Amino acid sequence: MNERGLLSYQGGRLVVDKMDKLRTGRQQAPLVGSVPCGELTYEEENVECVTTLPTAIFGDGPFYILHASGDSMEDEGIEDGDLVVIRQEPDPKEGDLVIALDEENRNTLKKYGGKDRKTKKVILEYCNKAVYGNKKILVKHLVCQGVVSHIIKKR
């Protein structure tokens, strides 16, 4: 680094002139368990650990992280065992991948498909055509616990 001019020693002290390129912002994110990518289930928050995410990559939160469990989101690149970084956002846009609750407070990870024209219910779409075809979940009201920000692959 000395040869590239990124740092130098002057009078026995380290001198760094180009620290402006170093981004040090961090955001804490707890790993709080798993979310089913398949049928809806009851889940309880259980903080396994807390990690920090660089804001240069993940942006500003607040965030939390979940283990993906199941196969219903494979067409969106989310596989069983992946870590899913969730930005707490109650108002998703159509097409967002969301952590949603149904009327019985069961949660799931699905694609937000807007509202069904006939029933006026919210559409939560499975994203694995090979296994689930065009299967959907319809709920009276969308309770969104967050929107998928990033996927951290298990491999």
C-alpha cells in the first residue's frame, strides 16, 4: 500500500491521505429464526445472533434476517437454507417479495401480487411453477412485516 500511495510512514507514524474512499457505515440486523417458503406456519421470533451489515452494500435499514425454509420461492432464487435480509417496510410495491401474515397470524415469504379484481383480496404468489403451478394465497388485508432486500446464499 505504501508503493501505491495509499499510506505512508512519516516520522515513525502511519499517514493515510485517502480515507475518503473507505466506507465504514454499518447497520445491525438480528437473525430471528426462519420463514416458511411454502405453506403458512406459526413462527416465533427467536434472536439467534446479531450481525452488522455494511450500508454501502445493503443500504439503510432497519433490517432483520431469516433462514428460508422450503421450496416455494426457487424461481426467485431463494432456496431452502438461504439467509434472507428483510428491510422492515409495511407498504410493499406489487412484485416485491414480502414476509406476510394471514388472518390467523401465520407467516410466509411470497411475492406480493397486488389485489385480485374479483375478490378484492390481496394476492400472495408462490414462485416455483414446477412444484406449485400458479398457486396463490388470498388474504383480506396485507400485513407486511418486511420486504426482501438481499439473499445470502447458503453455498
